[in-house]
Amino acid sequence: MSEAGASNNESRSVVHVGSNVAKSKLLYRRKEAAELLSFALRTLDYLIKNRRIAIVRVGRRVLITRQELERFSRHGYAAGTVP
């Protein structure tokens, strides 16, 4: 694979919080959401399991909305259960 091809793949997998790319996405995969929140994937899974972060299922994929990440970052653990 060429260097240009490798850099394109790398840039797609990295999510930068302050970038326009992060602001334009509506749904994030678990790994991306964990990176945005600066959590380990295991911590994010715990929060999902305990209904602290709401998810959207598309087939077998577990996705989290940008709005949910913003809500959690503002209110954190104190937000209680997710409706």
C-alpha cells in the first residue's frame, strides 16, 4: 500500500474533538466515542450497560449520537439514568 493510502486510512480512524470532522458526524462507534470522552473502551461499555449513555443499534453495530456524547460530557455520572 502506498504512503498516501496508509495516511488516508489513518486519518479516517482518528477523531479530533475540535475538528470539523468530529462536529459533522452524527453517530460514533464505541471506540470513537471512548476516544472523544477520553475513556477506555471498557469504561464506555460499563456506562452503556448501566444506562448512563444511550445507544443506537443499527443491525449489530452499537452507535452513540453526538448529542448523547455532549449530554454526558456536560452532566457526567450525575445525569442519572438515560430515558
